[in-house]
Amino acid sequence: MVRKLRFLLPAALAALVIPAAVTTAANVSQADDSVSTLAAPYSNVADGFATGVTGGAGGQTVTVTTQAQLNQYVTSSSPYVIRVAGTINISPKGTELRVASNKTIIGVGTAGHIVGGGFFLAAGVQNVIIRNLTIRDTTMADDDPGDDAYDYDAIQMDTANRIWIDHNRLQRMNDGLIDSRKDTTNLTVSWNHLANNNKTFGIGWTTNVTARITIHHNWFQNTNSRNPSGDNIAYAHMYNNYLQGVKGYGNYSRGATKMVIENSYFEGTKDPFYPDSTAQLRQTGSILVNCTGKQQTLGSAFNPSSFYSYTLHPAADIPAMLRTHAGPQASIGL
């Protein structure tokens, strides 16, 4: 059954968001005059293509402060809600702890930091929530400029299913902040702060066209490539994201991907959005400020509201909203 899309849209902004044409810096001031409320707008349940993900709900809740404790519970075959209550330094550097199915890994307020390592979700892993954490600092001074010598991701998924990545701060990792690989699907990435990295968010490494991914309300700040780069995604829905100071390229639709971009805000970004000749990309209602390079669309892609309902905020609200509400929150995980 098709559910209707719910808009949070002041009348003065209706003309701004609905047309397919991009709103540029020339009329940003007009949009800012009609900014709507910025009260905390996020949900505490998974949405988008990850709707129904429950993580470790129903299992035991545990609190961890060491790598040994964290590893014990994330690798268990039992469901767990795992509260990270402090800074955990991962050793050896670059280790990605292998997360099993039916887990919630959540930071307690803003205290949960994973330093020097990350998480890996292998084929067959499903129903996982990674939320309200800071995952940071695996950069290697002796690596090559492409960050290819050390594969130290914050979160890597290889054919995982039903995953929600929400309200994390990911930064300064030697490879990717998020790698969604090899047919990982039913994934929602929401309300994260992705910052200060070379390779940000890569999607693909497959010839199959089956993945369904929702990417919304994320702040991409001072990054280079893959923001994200989406290859062979059946349905990629990207809305209300904020790309700021992106040096390489922004939203890139590759291969057979069908990508929809709605009401995002691009500031100081090179090549904000564009498709391959074989991909599709439909864009509506976004704002571009001081951007250069490619701003291209191709094809009709798909209708996200035929899959789920969602709240679409005006693009003009997004920078202030995400500066406040993206990344770990003091009220989450308590």
C-alpha cells in the first residue's frame, strides 16, 4: 500500500521545494526569511528502507567501557543492547570488530567514543543499529595519498541486511567512513556527521542491482570523495543532507543506480551531483551556494513515497538543523 509523503513545508517555501530546478545562492536570503521551526525533528526508531530494524531489542542491555567487553557482546550470537559509556581505544590500530546480528551499539549521551578502530558487518549479518557514537582516528602518516595501504574503515558492511546507522560522528579514518559493499541492502544512514576524511561513503563493489538505501539528514563536512558514490543501487533515496566544503565530488550516481535527491543543501562543494551515462538521478528542491562543476540530472529514477512515508524539511533549514542535531546527542542512549 502506498503511504503519503508528509511535508513540513511553510506556504512561503512551497514554490522553492516543489520545482525540479535547483535553488541557487541568488534566492537563499528569501528562503531564510521563511525558516520553519528547528525543534528536534528526529525519531528514535529506524525509518526509510531500514524501517522495522530493532537491533538488540528484547535482549539484555549491557554497558561497556573496554575493548574486551565490547568485543564480547558485539560478536555474541544473542541479541544485546550495548551501551558504550566512555572512550574505548582499539588495539591493534585499525581493527574492525565483527558485529553479529541483532545488536544495538549505542553511545551513552556524547560519551561513547571508538578510537583507532571500527566495526565490520559480514555477509548474512542483519538487524543491527549503530547509533550515537563517535568513531575516529585511524589515519596513518605513512599511507599513500589515496589511503589504499590501510583499509581502516569506521563501518564496513559486506552483504549485510536491515541496518540503521544514526546520529554518529565519523572522522579521520584512514580508508572509508562508511563502506556499504556487496549487496548490503535495507540500509538507512541518518543524522550523522561525516567529517575531515578523504573517502567518505562508498556504495557498490557489486554487479547486482538489488540494494535499497535511504540517506537523510547527514552533514558531510570537509571531505573529499564519495559523498556518497553509489554504484548499482536499485533505489537510492537521499534527502535533507548538507554537503559543506566537499573538495572532490558530492552525490554521484553510477552504473545502474536510480538516485533521488530532495531538498539538500550544497555549500562550497565541487560537482554537487551528477550521474554516469548509464545511471539515473532526479533532483528537486535543493539549494546550492558557492558550488562549482557538475550539477546534472538524468532520467526519472523512482518515487520514494511508494516505499515509505517520510518528513521532508525545507532545504533552507538544513544547515542550522544539522549543526544542532547531527552527530551524537546528549539525550540519546541514557
